[in-house]
Amino acid sequence: GDSVTQMEGPVTLSEEAFLTINCTYTATGYPSLFWYVQYPGEGLQLLLKATKADDKGSNKGFEATYRKETTSFHLEKGSVQVSDSAVYFCALSDSPNFNKFYFGSGTKLNVKP
Amino acid sequence: NAGVMQNPRHLVRRRGQEARLRCSPMKGHSHVYWYRQLPEEGLKFMVYLQKENIIDESGMPKERFSAEFPKEGPSILRIQQVVRGDSAAYFCASSPDRGSQPQHFGDGTRLSIL
């Protein structure tokens, strides 16, 4: 079945450091891929998405490229801020109806000033 | 432009009681999805509903859990005879139609079982 695997956290970085959070997936069809962010006590907010191979999703300085050959969707940011501290979830939406999401277990990011 | 509204935000129940969680989708959205998040884990799909219909309940436990989305009013996730293992955050998401993405999530209901 479909599944998502994320690197385990927590990830602790200093402000302005480069961020990579790895995500790989298993899917039988052609899924769409997403990164969601969850701040403490809140729900998930969509950060970015990519709907087909080689698409790059980007938002707020974060980027991820849909790599079909390596079944990956790694999240990157060139310079993190303290306000980026949160839990990040990689997810895929099944095809063809996109009726459910499969989430990774989440990666907690701590950014220190 | 209100987002997905869930209430209550926090719910405490004793073992054996019933828990009712409510979800009002975004305006114009007629598709609702429920997910459960256990501590330190990702969200797990439970059920997908359209108005008055259950489309996919493959993630719902076979006993004690039920969901509905009536023609009028919010979607309800009901857990009967709660047990300690039901303690989790329950999230609702909505979308305007089948196959539309992404889903928009509410802030969740944190259920604690004493």
C-alpha cells in the first residue's frame, strides 16, 4: 500500500542554517505530494505541494521537488528562522480520487537563535 | 473566510463514556475527512464522508467508532465507551469536491481519557 517515510527528528539548527528534511514514498499510482507544517496546539497547514514528477513546490522560502526516479520529496530551506520551529509532515494523496492522505510520522524542527 | 471549525478543542472523558467531536467544513465544502493523530505520530486516515454518505471508512475501528455528516449541521465523530487508547488528537479536513486537493485542516480536538 501507499506509505510515506520521513527522517526522524528532532532536528536542531541555528538560525540561518540550511535545512533538509528527507521524505521518501511508496505508491502504486501517480500520487500528489505535500508538505504540511504543524505549530504547537494547532492543526496542519499546507506548506507546499507538487502534483507530478519533476514539479517543484515552493512557499515561504521552502522548496521540495517531486523525484519519481528516487521516489523522494525532500524539504529544503536555505536559511531557517526561529519562527520555522514546528513539526513538518510529508504526505501523499492517493490516486486517482485523492480521497485520503498518507502522512509520515513528522519531523520536529527546533531553530535556535 | 472561516476555515474548518472543530469543537471542542479539548475534551476530557472518563473510561466508558461517549465522546462526540464536531467538524464544520469550510464554506462551500461538502466533503469531510477525519484523521487521528496519536502522540509522536503522523495523522492516520479514518473516514471520508460526503453529505449524508460515507464514502470510505477503511480507517475506522470496527467497533465503538461512528461518523456522520447530515444534510444540515456539522459532521460528527462519535466514540462510544471510550478507553485510554482513544486518547489522541482528532483532525477534520474538508474539500469542495471529490478529488479536489489539498484538503484544509481544522485545529483538531484533543481527547483525553481519564
